[in-house]
Amino acid sequence: MLNKLCGIALVLIAGSNLVFANDATNINTEQHVIQPFTAKYNLIRSADIVGSASRTLEYISPEHAKYSYKTDIEWLIFSDNRQEVSLVNIDLHKVTPVQYDFQREGTGPDKSYVWQYNIADNLAKNLKDNTEIAVDFPSNIQDKLSYHLQNRLNLIQHPEQKLFVYPVISHSGKIKNYVYQYDGEDELMLPFGMVKAIRLKREVIEKKKVTYAWFAPELNYLLVKIQQIKSDVEQFDAQLTSLEVH
């Protein structure tokens, strides 16, 4: 619905789709824990490829970045096109959201949200209707996309950690804790190639929903696979197809 590759030796697996591109900006990215990148995924349901997804990180300045996630799904008579964009501040291993943009089109009603966050003044502004709400932001607040980036940075900094808790602000301005726990390690055969990954699990009991996320240490803890199950039925499975490091 879903690299400071510096400092780590990447194992280039035969048949994998890893590309290094020239840096298109004048920003010195060597100082960053995660280098700018574009990762692409197949979206799978019931063993069939029903769409594609891409996840991109680009730096606007040394401290500011644009993190985006886009999905395109065509399945039977159903279509769903989504794009999320988080503008964030990054201070080494800490991500602070500044603005979150969500756009959805396809079967059913279209949806659109744009929020701007003033963490220092505890204010969230809805840019669509130009209204503000007061929010008691915790120090590690994340939006519905930026927490993925924070999760990766936490794994890079503390690979031994077993529990991750992220207070995430929703489309309506409410804050809810997203809890992920270590759930094991797997060797995955993906369209990208064979990858060893650690598996994290998030369970929302009241919604009978379980999300599994796999991060590959050899790719600087890039998210390489994510699977969502609801009421024991798989909703989707996203698998890495290619990675381009800018």
C-alpha cells in the first residue's frame, strides 16, 4: 500500500542489480550515515507481481533531506497510486520531520494531506486548509514515512538492539507509538539477488495486522523486503529489485 554505504564493504552478488551513479549535486555526501539512493521493489500479492514501488533519499543541503516513497498498483479492476514525501532534518543518526506530503489516487476516493511541523513551538500546520493545531511533540517524533529512515539509522548505530519504539504523528495530528521488535534472521532470494537480512516485526493486535520488515546489514541496513498480513491473509509483499547509490 507499501547508504553511508561508506565504511561497509558491499558484497556484490552475481545477478544483483546494484548501480553506483555520479553525484548530481555539489553536496558532500561523505559526511552522511546514509548516502543518497534510489531503491526499487516489486509489489507482490498471491505470488503475482501487481505493481512497483520506489524509495528515494536525496539531500537538499548537508542537514536537510527529501525522503520519498511511491507505489503503483494495478490488480484486477483495482488501481492505487500513492506518493509520500518527508522533508526532514538529519543530524547523524537522528531524523526530525519538517513536512509530510501524502497523495493517493485510484479506485475509490482520492486522498491528499500536507502537514508542516514546528517541533520547537509544538505546532502542526495543515497546509491544505491553513489551520494549526497544538501538539506536545516527544523528542523523537516521526511522521508516517520518516520513521522508516529513523529505523534504518537506529539499526546502523545499534545493530544489537531488539526493540524499537517510534512515536508517529498521523494524518489527523494524533500521535501513536509504532513498536518493532527483533524477530530473527533470514537469507532471502529476492529479484535483487541473495541477501542476508534481519527481520523486525510489528503487530497491531486490535486490527489483527502484522508487518514484517527485513533490513540487510551488507547494504547498510537498507529495507529489502516488507510484508503485511491482516487476519492471517497476506495483503502485500514488497521485494527489492534494484539499488542505485547516487
